[in-house]
Amino acid sequence: MNNSKAAGHGVAQSDPPRNPVALFISDLHLQASLPLTAAAFLRFLDQHALRAQRLYLLGDFFEYWAGDDDIETPFNRQMVDAIRAVADAGVQVFWIAGNRDFLASDRFAKAAGLTLLSDPHVVTLAGQTLTLAHGDAQCTDDVAYMAFRAQVRDPAWQQTFLAMPLAQRKAIIEGVRQGSQAAQKEKSSEIMDVNPQAIAKLFADTGSALLIHGHTHRSARHVLEDETGVKVRYVLPDWEMDTTPPRGGWIALGADGLLSRFDHQGNLLDSPR
């Protein structure tokens, strides 16, 4: 990895690349009760994703996913079919599970025409090696959440949970969501952010100098420098069009290897230098 080149990422093009190598989004939290957010995502697919070679969905695509037998819920089916249309048009679509939709599995992937990836995932595109993650696994200061994460990611727990009737699963998830919202009010913003040592370890373990993740809803570009060189960490925004002001956005990787950040309207956020 050329670290000087990595440090230049965020030196963005003045316009979105016409045929980007890849687009990266996360934390859409799609649900029927937020129709403006869903409509914005569908516009993103039509106006931007169809131009890309690859589309990476990096977690919390849905507000929750109770299991692949929930595909036929009308809203879920609409979103799955929209992704499938992009895949059928020739765009390679990839998925990393988030803390809200980690139960998405093979049936979902087949229906949506996408490839499930492990977290983290390392890929080389346009001459750059990138590490992709949802980001929740690096929030190690939140001890209670990390214990919960370990429990629900356990295959035995998932097997037991998925054996329950769908309506029962949804009721349990709703209760967990309400409890999580209440707990977050008692936690500091620092605890709910990624841990610097966990990020450093992720860079070291993957050997990459570029990281893209979501989860924290703190859209930013962080430049880190240590004895091994320069590292750049991109944080994707969450999407919320049903509030004021609306928010959302994505990252594009051009054929020249440059990463650029855009808001939900396609406005460039990183200025050329």
C-alpha cells in the first residue's frame, strides 16, 4: 500500500464519477414507517447505483430483520426486489450484516441477487486495498452491547430464535429495540463510538491503510498516522429523510482510486485540494 496515496483520499473529484468502481452505503434503517427514507434509497439506486460496477451495503440496511421468512412482508419484498433489479442490471452487490439485520442469510441473498460477506472484509479495487466493516465490533467500550452482540451472533442462539414463530420474533425484537433506545440515553457518546485501539488492531490485522465503516452515524473522514504510516478511516452516514434536516449519503470509489464522499442529494462533501 502506498501510504502517501492513502493520505490523499478524500481529495475528491468535483463531480460524482460517471461510472464508479464501487459505491458504499450503510445505516439506511429502512422501514415502512419512514417512507421518505425508502424513497430516497430507491432514487439512489436508480440515479447512482445503476452506474456503478459494485454496490456495497455495509450493515443496518433494514431497521431490523427477523429472519429470511420475513421477505414476503410487502415493504421488505419491495426493497429486496429493488436490490435485485440493480443486480440483474449487471451491478455486483455485496452485503455486510449490521447489528440490526445480522439474521439476513442465504434465502435473502438469493432473492436480492447479492453476495454475503464476512465482517471485516478486505478487497482490492482500483489499485487500493480497502477494509470494509459495519463498525459495531469495534465499539468495545460499550461492554453491555459487546456481550449482547456475542450472544445474538452465536449460531446456537440464532437457531433457537429462528425456530420461533415470526410474530413472536418480531415482538421480541421490538422489545429489544425499545430497551436499546432507553439504554442509549444513559450512555456517553464516547462509549457508543469506536475504540481507537480496536481500530488500530483492525488496520494491523488486515494490513490495509483504508477503512470504510458505518454504525456510529458520525459521518467523517479521519486521518491517522503512526509508526507504520498513514491510515484513513471513513465513517458512513445514517439515512433519515423523514426528519428535518434530512441526512444520508455514500462514498464512491473512482477508477483513479480516489474515494469521494457525497450527501444524500449527490453533493460532493470533500473539496479538492
